Amino acid sequence: MNDRTLYLFSSAASPVFDVARVVEEAQADGWDVCLGLTPTAARWLAGSLDGLAALTGHPVRWDHLLPGQPDAWPEPDAIVVAPATFNTVNRWALGFTDTWLVGVVAEGIGKRIPMAVMPCVNSAYAAHPRFDLSLEILRGAGVRVLYGEGGFVPYEPGGEDPAAYPWRTALDAVADVFRPV
């Protein structure tokens, strides 16, 4: 049984279609994995959600619980957000918590939960001045940002290669940021 809990949070970018393999890798690394998605990523994976829940042993989450509804997830020891879209990165940095996933990671900063984020954006999005500022805000808040050399390098618009997304880098970073109590 894995005694460390990892929240693996994914946005709607094409590497999300490989998330089952990534869950298995994280489990092999000793993590109890809880999978959270943005609403669009959940829609993309709608046909796989039951299988992903069976794989993790936890319901896949993408929306807020109803008031009074018990949470079936254990508390996280670490969180990795990958792939993180332009939208997810900017909303997190700005504190816009209108989605469940961004609310959890925004609160995670205040709870001092070890977190890593690896964007998945094209070079046109990456050129927007808000993006670099958002990454700096997250770094300043203690989030490990895996962007540029040694992390995710933006691709040209229309040139995305989902197989090239460095998932292992994200999992290794989570292991690096995890600090047992």
C-alpha cells in the first residue's frame, strides 16, 4: 500500500490522454494517486473516467462537492499540475478559483502543500506577457515551476507532439518537493 498521497491534476491539453500511464508510473513510485481534472479535461476523458477511478481507487474529481458531502480523497502530501494550460496557470496565479482544481491549488499555497506545475503551451501563448508573470508569481509562492530548460519547452502553434511531453520530469519534481513530516 502506498502511504504518500499525490494529487495529479491535469488540464485540457493533449498529453492528458496519456494520464492512465502516468498514474501507473506514479503508483510504481510509491504514490497513492488521486486524479483531478479541469472541467474540459473531464469532458475529453468522459469515456475513461470509470476506468481511471478504478485504476486510482478514488473517484476522479473535476467539480466541487455539494455542501455536507463527504470527501472520499485523503489529504495530499504533494500536488503536481500537468499538463497545465495557459488558462490554468494564469487563473491560479491570479487567484481566480471559479473551478475546483484551481481552488485546490490556490488554497494549497496557503496550506504549504509541496506543489509542482508543468505547463503545456504553444509559443504564441508563451509570448503573452501575462504568462511569464504568472509563472513568476507561482515560483514566488513556493510552487516548483517546470518550464524552459529541464522542464517543458513551448512548441510552435500547431506543432504539438503529445508523446514528447516530459511527464517523468513532473513526477520526479514531485518526488523532489515531497518532504515527509
